[in-house]
Amino acid sequence: MLLGKRVYFVIFTISLSRKPNTMKRILCLLILCCCLAVANAQAPRMMYGDADRTGRPFSKDPYVINYGGRYLMYYTIPSKKGDPTIGTSVGIAESRDLTHWQKVGEITAASMHDSENKGLAAPGFLVRDGVIHMFYQNYPKDGSLCAICHATSTDGINFECDTSNPIFRPTGEWNNGRAIDAEVIFFKGRYFLYYATRDPKGKVQMQGVATAPADTDFSRGEWSMACDESILKPELQWEMKCVEAASVIRRGKRLVMFYAGAYNNSPQQIGVAISKDGVHWKRMWNEPFLANGAKGEWNERESGHPHIFTDTDGRTYLFFQGNKEKGHWYLSNVEIGWRGKRPYIKK
């Protein structure tokens, strides 16, 4: 994007150096403005892609925290090309401005001395008393369904897994026992764990919720199903057969959920729901809050898997994944403004 701007500037300068008449000057200026508008429309302010594992950008499922005076962004990366022993993992990038990111590490099952799992993905985070708690989905070596696991860190880079892992998987006849896309938030005196699961046939993805007491250590046995049914499942046409990746923020006495509708590349888009009690949810709109891009744009296949981040100054940013070519995944963000409890995308 910056290179494009320099090229347009050079063209504009050369044109003026030849002393064109006023009409030509105006025409050159209009052409420059149109080119810059196209560049800005196709290249977002932030566009991060980790190509270390496969040689192509592949970064999914973003989650950002402010810790130790820096921003840390965690995201899913694929198995390492040519080395099947290194499975799906979590990448870590650092930033000082939420726009420019530098990779600083990876979290693998082996790095946490987790011998039961061959990989991990889609992490959610909570900072409590200076300790970072990571909630992630596992890929068990025995081939069983994914469940939610827990790990802790005091530096944001090195994590130690909970010896009671996995800490949670849903029960009941309404789901198939799978749990992914963990999000944990403290609300009304207890912790809420939001997760995605599927119907008994494994076809339809939907949201569930569990709770733990305020003094919990987040281990297995601490979590209880908050209800014996899905709290949000696909009902709208654009959601198709999937509602997943809940990211929740508190606004006054209510919770606001940003969620992904439809499976990847269907296209996946982002919706918003609101709740008074953390269990019963109502959609704010029937249309996507953040849609996929137009044909030719970097996110034409999807704008998905949201994460809503609140900075220390109170400003909020919606991080999400997008792609144009299948298998090439980038991360970006937009700043979110609020009209009461209703979010909008700042221009």
C-alpha cells in the first residue's frame, strides 16, 4: 500500500513538472485521489500474516491482550510443512500500536510438555492477578473430539498446561461432546465460558456456555453447564449451518457478543448479539455487522472469527481473520465506536 502511494506521487510530480495547464492539473489530481481510494479500500490499516510454517500467510483466530506494557496477539498456525511431529499451534506477535506486529514466539503442545495432545488452536485469554490464563482447544492423540484445555503464564510467551486437562467438554443429548473457540469472562459474580459445539450428527455448529464460581482455579470439575441447550445457533440465511467463535465484552449491565456466522469461506461473516444474564441472547441485527469484502478485495472469501479487544484507554477494536485465496489467511482490525450498547465501525 505504501509503495503504491509513492508510485502515484511520483507520477503526479512528473506530470506537474511538465507544466500542464489547469485542466490537466485537475485531471492528474483526480486520478491520484481515485488511485489512493482504491489502495485504501483494498489494503486495511493492519494486515498480518504468519508464513513461517508453510511458506504462505496462515494466521487465524486472533486474540489480543495488553500485558507488561505491550500488546500480545495470539493466533492459530498450521502444522509445520515437512515435519508432521509439529502440529497445529499458537503463534505470538508483539505490537506497540495495534497495527504493526512482529512475531515473538510459538506455543506448541511440546513446549507445554503436553504429551496427550498433538496440537492446540483458537486460544482465548484472561488476565487475573498478573497471571495470564489461556483457554484453548486440543487435538487429542487418541483421536477423540476436541475439548477445552487450560494453561498459565507470567510472561505471555511460556505456558504451563493444567494437569487436570481437558477442563471442559459439554454434556447432554443436544450436542456431540465437542468444544472449541473458548472465551472466558467474569460477569455477575461468576466466570462464563463460551464455546462452540455441534449437534449430535456433527453437522451444525452452535454456541454453548458453562460457568464457574468467582474463586475458581479453572480446573476440571469447576465448570457446570449453564443450560442444557444451545444459547445461539444458526437461524439466519447468512449464518448457514454455523455460529461459532463468540467474543464477549461487557457494556454496562449487559454482555455484547460478536460471533462468526457460517463456516470458513462460505463466506463467514460477523454478527452481534446482546444478553442481560449471559445465557439468553438476542441478535441486534439480522444482517452481518462486518461482512466479507467485495470481489478482488483481500477478504472477499470471509471476514470471520472475531475478537473484541478493549484497550487501557477504553477504546475498542474488533480483530478478525480474512482471506482472498483459500488457504491464505490474514488478520486485521477495525476500531469500534458505541452508541449506548450498540456498536458501529469507525471510519
